[in-house]
Amino acid sequence: MDDAALGNVLQQFGLSDKEIDTYLTLLEHGEAKASTVADAAGVSKRYVYSISEKLEDRGFVSVNDHVVPTTIRANPPDEVIESLTKNIETMRPALEARYSQAAPQTERFEVIKSRVTVLKRIRSLIDDADEEVTLSIPAANLDEVADSLRGAVERGVLVLLVVADTDSTPQTRLEGVASVARAWTEPMPTMLTADQRVGLVAPTEMITRTNSGVRAIAFTEPRLGPVIVGSFLGNYWPMAQQVYVTEPVSLPATYTNFRQAVLQTTLHLRANTPLRARIRGRRTRGRNGSDELVGHVVDVRQGLAAPSNNSFPVENTLVVETADGLVTVGGGGAFVEDVEAESVTLELAEIRETDDS
């Protein structure tokens, strides 16, 4: 590395041209008087003293002002490099902290051209899901994602599955791969959402045929996820026929995914299980701030498990009898119900005696 290249590197560490000239002169001499350095670097002796103090602070040189005349010694290169390395390392925590705050987000939309890539992405998104998966897929391709769906169910993820373009799908083929599965005789787009945050939409022919020439769109957009879920539950889910539903889980159980809480409430009420709910959330009108209520679940309105009893496709509501009367509870973004739930804990309740008993 010549002097010019070395100078460029030293500039990256914040040294000015004059500081670099002074330092390179000191490297050549090893140790020298200020006057010697001044003559060689073409600067005044006073300026050499000023620069030397700055270089000393940064670990490049040592100023011997206890001798007369004062001399300036270039520190050994190993010491300089060690000092610079330590200074750089001290920046690491601050740099990493700032980088984590401003790290680039994943591209919000991505065009996928390959059928193989689409199926691989579907499996990956299902594998990463924490709470909820909605998926429609042709029956012929179900086996290609079945292991990922089974893993999600085993993790406690709510999986709502539509198997399309099929006259019949045996229940045994669906057991364990979904919380609720429906079958539809018509072809439909492959639609996936995971945790209402990421997902994918692909035309039917892209999944069923190779080299179809059509494209899929993958997205990472929290505002779009609920729209896709709404379309899935509002337009396609009601048209398909339920072919499988899971068994109710053991209680108590706590859910931050409201649809999962609604499904389990439905299954337990149909099994005549007396339920008590502990709900943390906020009032949708009137009082501000968080709210907590406890009461017996007396009804549920939903369209997740057949037969449906909701008044509009995406309605999912718990009706809870509290000490203050009946309270309706909805999920995130609820505005029809009294409470928007953040978490729901379902517990076995004591069987209440009726007036006739």
C-alpha cells in the first residue's frame, strides 16, 4: 500500500490531510522533535504541537513533553491498530441499536413467477405463523403443504382451510392439517394469509399447471392481510362445505387470536361444557383505557364452524353474562360489540342451578 492509499484509509478514520502528513512523517522518523516534523510536513512547529495532541488522543502517537526539547514518537503499528479496533468495537452496540430501529423492511410486494417458488413460499409462511393461517388450495396440491399445515396445528395455530376443485375430500386426509376444513367443487385462487400480516395470492392455473405464464403476488402488509382474510371468509368460506372440524381443547386455555377463542367456545358450548371467560380488552364506546371482565359465556355468534349463526360473514362475537349484565365481545377492530378483546381465557365454570331445579 503506497502513501496515497494509506492516506485514503486514514481519512476514513477522520484524519485531515495535514494530520496525515504529520503522522506519516513521524512514522518515517520513529521519534522526532517538533521542529523536524514541521520542516518535513511543511507546517509550523506550533501546528505540529496542536496536531500531535489530537493524534495522541486517538492513540497514533505519544508526546514526550517531560524532556527538553519535546519529542513526538509514533506508537507501534500493533498498538495503533488495537486502539482503533477498540474504538470501533465501542460503537457496535450503538450502531446495532440504531440499525435495528431503522433496518429496511421486507419488500411489501413481490412478484413470483415460478410454481415451485409459490409452493415453497406457502410452506415457509405457514411454518412461521404464530396464531392464524387461512388457506385455499387445489385438492391436488394439498399434500405438498400438508406437513407445514400439520406442524401449525400442532403449535396451536388456528388453520382455516378450503380445499378447492374437488368433489370429495376424505375426512381422514384432513384430520390434523386444519382446525376447520371445507371443500368446494369449483376452482378458486390460491389465497394464503399468516397472522393477518403476510400472505400470497396466486391464480388457480399457476398452482395446477407448470409454465402457465401467470404470476403470483406475495405481500408483507399488515393493512392488506385483514382485507384478504375478509375476502376469504366473506366470499369463499360460505360457499364451501365443511368436511372437518377439530375437537375442543382442554381447558383452561388463553387466546390472543380472537377467532381461535370463538371456535373453541363454539365447540365447547356444542359439547354442553359450562364456560367462564376472563377477557382483557377495551370498551368500544364510552370509557377509555383497558378493561377486564369475567363471566359465563351464554352465546356465540360465528361463521367458522358449521352451522353458522352470524348475521354477517366476518361476525365473531362472544356473549358474556357478567355481574353488570350481558356484554358482547369482539376481536381486533370490533365496533359492533361492547368490548374489543385483546386476550380471552376460557375456563370450566361451575354448573349453575336453574330456577326449576
